[in-house]
Amino acid sequence: MKLPRFTFGVGDRFGHQGKAQLLAMRRAHEHGVMVSPVWNKSNREHTLVGTEPGSLRAEADQAVAALGWKDPYFVDADHINLKTVDRFLEASDFFTIDVADSIGKTPDPDAVEKLVSAHAGEPLDYPGLSEPILRGPGEVKEAAAKFLAAMQEAADVYRHIEARKPEGSFIVEVSTDEASTPQTPAELYLILAMLADEGVPVATIAPKFTGQFNKGVDYEGIIADFTREFEDDLIVLKHAGKALGLPEGLKLSVHSGSDKFSIYPVINRLVKKHGAGLHLKTAGTTWLEEIAAIARSGEEGRLLAAGIYAGALTRYDEVTAPYATVLHIERSRLPPSGEVASWDGARLARAIVHDQSCPDFDPNVRQLFHVAFKLAAEAGPGFTDLLGRHAGAVGDAVTENLWERHIRPLFL
């Protein structure tokens, strides 16, 4: 199984927007660019909402059938490890192996020496790199101390999947984006070398980039630094992937990539410059369009949305804790629940929708709603019935958000 050049990860907490999401991909095709959907949902999200991985497969298949989609599509077991992978095996054909928790674990000394023997050498100065990749014995040992145990764990997960899925029937991504510090281009090269040595046919790699990729809001950081780093990483993959015997078309994956509007022009330009592929994984942007559209739908929807906000304020620590490292909420600037309850539905929606030109947009409110989807799940039919009754308006909002704010600036 080969991954197309451009893939776009879409999440759908409640399983209602598969067709609306796919319509955004179809628009890209109509403009001459094939962007293939990868529906993704993590073990954490399944647990919080109370769903099983098979429901995401069913949603994807139904959307594809309804629109007559003939191009590739995938279902991603997002951020899995050995403890969580088994429930995803039947439904998924894309596995994002997350080994961030094992970064920094002490590796076996013999394995370190083997890595040094295989990969230490003269600096690599690929054309266009901002500085050569140093890979002397000291640099290789330092990278091994950080990443070798984690990459061996990724290999264990891969082999667990390989033993239970038909050969060539799934895609492998390895993620280190939830590590504490960004990986340098030299570290990225050596991570790829470790995976190659372990026989992991990694198709996409998700490093941690410089700056903050917080949920549901724009990039926070120095764009010039990101630009240099992103281009260096593209160059490393272009040259090292082939040299190390990794699958053709190896590409970068940008996690929590939705709503990072300020760096989309950089990504677009550099991907085109280097003829590279790209996988970008969204994070909650569909759910946020759902709740904004519900708030606009009428009094019942307004009350539900305001109630979810009030509940999230009351249960702030509970709802934010699972996402603490990828949030930047200024808690003191969150409006009181009584104030939000006094807003009409349109005003509440404007606070949520990521329109930076709108004076009512509030990134703190948006991020709190982002992590409050658990409360919508607890509302049960009180929420899902509204999704059904207002399916047209909600679906239109989802499609327009993905197409206008994400796919068009990223890929066209």
C-alpha cells in the first residue's frame, strides 16, 4: 500500500461529518490537486466519546460510497502504542505509532554500538541544508540516548501489527511530535536510520517542530525559525529516505496542523519548491464548527452551547488535563459563564469560529470549547439530535472551514 503525495487527516468526534469532510477534498480535485482523506481518531478520543474504531471505518466507507469517491482514502489508528493498538487492528489501515513517552529511555549499550558502527561517518551536507548533519560517534551516541529505545518500541508495535494484518495492507507513521523538545535535522536523520535498521517501512514521520502547535489556534513562534527547520527536514527526507532504503515518497506529517494559518504559506511554498509530499493532521476543527453552527441554529442550540461552556468552566481541570501540553488558555481572560449565557447564538459562534479578522473571536473560548467535546458527548441525544436536525447548515460549515481555511491555502 502506497500513500499518495498529499494526504489530509480529518477527525470527527461524533461521526456525523464524513461526507461534509470529503466534499472539501472533492473541491481540491476539482481544482486539479488530489488530496486524499485520512480519517483519524485516537484511543483517548474514542474513550472520552464512548465509540469504537469500527465506527470511524463505517463513517469513512459510507461517505466514500455516498459521493462515489474513487481515489485512495485511509482510516488512522491515531497515537497508538502496544497497549492500545489491538482494538484498532480490524478497522484501520493507517497506524500512527506514538513513542514520545519512550524518548530518553536508556537504550541497550550493544544496540548503541551497533548504531554507531552502521551510521557514524563524515558530515552530510545535502544541497540546501542550513548546516551539515554531523554524525560522528559522539553525535550518534547522543541521538541514541534520546531516541533509540523509542524507535525500537516503534518497531515492536510495527511487528505486532505486521503479524496480524496482511502484507502491504497498511501505512506506518511514526510520531515524536509530543516530545518535550523539537528534533534537529541531524536527529531526524538518525531517527530515520534507526527505523530503517529495524525494518520499519515508515511512510510519514511526525517530528516535533519549533514553536507551539496548540489545539485549535494559530501557530505560536518565530516563523523564520520554523521556515528554516521545515525546509531542512524536507531536504533530509528527500535524500536520506532513499539512502537508507525507506519507502519511496517518505514525507513529513504535521500534527495539530489545523488552524496554523500563519505558517500555511510557508508549508505550501516549500512543499512545492522541493516537490515533496505532505500529511497534515487536523485537531478538533470539525467539532468546533459543529458547536458553532449549533449555537447559531436557534435557542435550543444556543442554550446547549452556553451550557457546555459553563460546564467546561466548572470542570476546567478535568477537561484540560489530557491536553495540557498543547493548550495556551489565559484562564483569567475567559468570560464568566453568565456573560456567555447572555450572548445570542451568532455572538457565541463568532467567539468560537477561527476568524482572526473578527473582533468577537476569542482564542481562549475556542480552546476551551476544543477540549469540552466530552461534555457534548455527555449530552447525548441533546447534542446529536441537533446535529441531525441542522445537518445541512452544520455540514456546510464543516466543508467551508476545511476547504477555505485549510486545503486551499495548503495545497493550491
